[in-house]
Amino acid sequence: MTNTILNVLFKKMQKDDKKEILESHVQGNELPNTQELIGSAGSIVILNVDESKAGTFNAEFVSVQKDSKKTTLKFNIKGDSDDKVIKLYPHAGRSVTLFMEPSQTSVDDFYEEDSHEGIEYQIGQDGTAIVSPNQMTLDDVAEEEESEVHFKPVKKDEENNIVCSI
């Protein structure tokens, strides 16, 4: 995909728990680089809305939908770009110039940052969380902070490597 400049109606922004969904309608009958643009759907792109203070940000180019009246472009922006997304709200419902270019980021990498191990738990019938008995508690943390580790003075061995014993 090459760099693309589109005149669009910034139709709407919708937030769910993990991402912001941007929808825009291409104005006019002609869609530049149509085949290349359609082929880019499902990839990560770098977006910039002209005259916004949001700057550039990565977005998943979700889909291109074309009917007899309009061409709709949908993008997902992850929650870690919230400060930039807020700066886009004043432009919703307006005609804007959208700059789009390919990104080196893969879709897997784009969403990988959101994943974390977390804590496994179950919900009891009374609505309380039940965690593993091996899960560290706040009392365990306090005990660890109270225990001190004392290091003996540092010395070097015959090969001049630093040796430290506890």
C-alpha cells in the first residue's frame, strides 16, 4: 500500500472496552488506489487526520464497504492511544482529510501489547473471587519487605571476576 490521501466524512467514533472504532465515508465517487486499498483491509496502518492535534497513530484497517451511495472505511484504535483519540472527537461529523500509510506493525503485534497473564480466579456463588491458595497476599509482600538481605563485601577471584556472597 502506498501513502493515501482521502477526503472523508468522519462519520462516527464508538468506544468499546478495548478499542475505539472510527468510521468514515469517502466523499465522491472515485476511490483512489481502489484495489490496493481493499487489499490493505485487515492490516495495520498509520493514520493522521488533517487539522487535528492527535498526530499520527496506528490503527487496524478493519474493512472497506462499498455500496451505490458511499464507501465506508472502518478502523480500530487500541486503548493505549486514548490521549490522541480524544483530540479526534471535535472532528467527528465533519469532512476531513485523512492521511493513511502502511505500518510495519503486524495485527498480532498490534494486539499483543494488550495481553497479559493476569491472575486466574473463579467466581464463588456469593460473587466473591476465589484465587489459588498459592497466590501471594499483601501480608506476604509486607513480610518480604521486612526481611533484609545482607551482602558481604565484594572481592575478586583469581581471574579478576567480581564475587559476592550473601
